[in-house]
Amino acid sequence: MRTIWREIKHDKVAFGSLILLTIIVLTAYISPLFIDQTALTRVNFFNIWKPPSAEHWLGTDDGGRDVFGHLMIGTRNSLTIGICVTIIAGLFGLTYGLISGFYGGLVDNVMMRILEFLMVLPSLLFIIVFVTIVPNYNVYTFILIMSIFLWFGKARLIRSRAISERERDYINASKTLGTPSWKIMFFEMFPNLSSLVIVNMTLTLANNIGLETGLSFLGFGLPANTPSLGTLISYATNPDTVKNKWWSWLPAALLILVMMLCINYVGQAVKRASDARQRLA
């Protein structure tokens, strides 16, 4: 972690991106505490498509609801889904990959054949199907559905590194001493793979946020009554809204763009920190 922090400090773009991303995250999680979410979802036909004003900083939408409030809560929901899916899928993929790579042989063959079958399946299509058939789903249900289908690549990546790591002398020494396999995997092998895991999860975070936003934009994400950045951007499907009611979709689109760029710049710095030949510091 000290190496990662030193690398980010020496990269001005990554350091600025980290500061901006921190501000966005803090604002997204703190501001909803001061927003009346019941009033925010209430339709007001007298305030439909009001332009930005002192009362409504980013105007109102087609239901007379405050766009700024929806933007803040939507950002929080999108970030929460992206972070939780990244962690849950990462942990499951890490465990699966470690077990497969550590034991090798028949265990590895069976687990890899199962994984290869799962990777052939169209994950995005299955997510859409599950979202469609699951009744009364919410943010947490959506997180679970996405996590089920987004761990395959991580498991394969960890397995490839675990195979080479299990031949090292410290692993053989631990086996000779009779150390339980689960301790060797999670307390001896995993620390040597931690840099790979951190890099992968950092870069995957942006993909997961983008995936949630895209599904919500298409109408297969969060329920219609749950704010999301993708739901706000979906207003741009109407040409009249794109031209004359820019305040309903443009702030959300710009916010997603800024978050994606910030996460990617920080992720590139983290990736360099894991490779001594590419470090700036």
C-alpha cells in the first residue's frame, strides 16, 4: 500500500483523479442524508421540465422531480453497486482460483472445465433474464445477480498465478511442516498475489459501474422508482429532451465520464506500482 500511495503521489494526473474521485464519493454518500427521498420521488405536474433555478439546481424531470437529488442518490446507488459487485465477485473468484491453482491435478481439471463452461455463457444476457424474472428486486438483489456472473475472469487470472506460485520453496516448506492447506492458500500464497488482486479489482470497478449504468439505461437495471445514473441518461433517448432539456441527462453523463476517467487513471498508477520496472518513483 505504501508503494501504491508513493506511485500515485508522483503521478499528478492520478493524484488529482484520486482527490476528485474522493470528493465525488463523499458528496454522493453524504448529500442524500440531507435529501427528503420521499418528496424526491413524489410526482408534481406543476413543476414538469423546469430549467435550473435557485430552488432546483439542475431543474426537474418529466415528473416534476428534482434532478439534482436524483443525481446524488443515483450516484450513490451506482457506486454502491459497482463497489459491492467488485468486492463480492473478487472474493469468490479469488477463492475459486486459489483452490484450483493450489491443488492442481484432477481438482484443477474439474474446476477449470466448469469455469470454461460458465465463461461460454452470455453473462450479460443471463443478468437481463434474471432481472426480468425476479419479482420485487432492489439494489441488493441487483448486486447479487451481477456478482453471480462477473467472477469468472478473476478466477482464471488468480488460478494462473497460483499454479506458478505453488511450486515455490516456501509453499513446499509449509506443506512439509504440516500446515493446513487453507492456511497456506490464504495466509502465505494470497499475500504474494495481493498486488495482482488490487490492480484487477481497481480496473474492474469502472467496468462494473459502467455495466450497471448501461443496464439501467436499457431498462434492465434498477427498478424505475430507484434513482440511477443510467435512468437519468435514458432521458437522452428523446430528441427534444437532448436539445431543449439538457439538464435532465447531461450532468449524469458528464459525471459518469469523470468517474470512469478518474478510476482508470488511479488504476493505471496502481498497475504501475505492482511492476517495479514501470514505477515512476
